[in-house]
Amino acid sequence: KQEVTQIPAALSVPEGENLVLNCSFTDSAIYNLQWFRQDPGKGLTSLLLIQSSQREQTSGRLNASLDKSSGRSTLYIAASQPGDSATYLCAVRSYNTDKLIFGTGTRLQVFP
Amino acid sequence: SQTIHQWPATLVQPVGSPLSLECTVEGTSNPNLYWYRQAAGRGLQLLFYSVGIGQISSEVPQNLSASRPQDRQFILSSKKLLLSDSGFYLCAWRAPDRHTGELFFGEGSRLTVL
């Protein structure tokens, strides 16, 4: 059974710092891994999707890496801004399933 | 471009009352559709998913049900709500036949059962 863990659960940093959010999963047989952002009381916004054959994806100040063999993904946020404050969730889709399994998220606060 | 809509955005209902949450997707055909629930302090739990009209798969036993009367419409229902049904309900879609496809979410419906 696939399990997804995110560390840390919460993070508070000053503006301008480079950040690394971690996601680990127990079953390495995955189709893809997706990172989302959730603002309070809102739905999830897709940030990056990494296919199982890829090692990283980049979008603006965001870079996500994938190491299937070790069951890990990291989301790197460069030069953090207060507008980056949100909860970040990772989710994996395993083979032979139509389900995404979510981690419980990292709540990020970036203060000016 | 594709969009997904959910309503109502907020709902307060008494225990034992019925429920109907609606989700529609625009700009795509034959999407895979999903209902997730996000309870306070917990992760997202998949409740139902559908790969076509009238085709519903249930992931957890509960007093909720789902229906897909049209290609791009997904409805979450209950005949009698329980206190434990309170939570944030999220509808999502992805393109069919693409296991590598990206999942997109609606804005969510917050249900409070009193």
C-alpha cells in the first residue's frame, strides 16, 4: 500500500530564502508525482508534474526533482516571497491504479 | 481551455438532512472525475471516481454516494448527513486514457453539519 509522507509539516522563513520541501513514498512503482499548492479555504493548484521517466521539472522559481529508487521528491523554491505562503502537497499515482495518494502537506509561511 | 466548477461553495446543514454537491467540467470530453474529502488536520481522501457516464467507483464505505448523469457532470449526494460528513469536498478531473495526465481541482465546497 502506497504511503506518502511530507517533511516538515510546517515551515516559517524570512523572505528571500531558498527552500526545500520533502516528499517520500513507500512504493517506487509510480506513474508520476504531482506537486500542488493550496491556499487557505481554496482548492488545489497544480504546480509541477513529474513523470516516472523524468528526474526533474522546472517552472519559474520552482524546481521539483524525483528519485524513484529512493522514493523521494523535493520541491525547491528559490528566493521565497510572502506570496509563496500556502500549504504544499505532493501526490503520487502508482501503477495499475487511477488514484492519487496524497501526503499531508507542508504549511509554509514566508514573512517580510 | 478547461475549467472546473463546484457549487455550492459553502453549505451548513443539520444532521439527517440530504446533500447534493455538484461539479461540472468545461472544455474537455470524457474526463475522469473524482471526489475527494479533506477533513480538518487530515490529508485528502479519495471518495469516488468515474471514468464515464454512469460508471462510479467507491473507495470508502460511507453514507455518501456519487452519480455521473452527464459526461462532464459529477454529483456527490447523501440522503441523511452525519456530523462526521463535515469537511472540505474537492472535485477533480484529468484527461482520459492518460495515466501520465495531470490532475486539476475545483475550488471546493465546505460542508458543515450541525
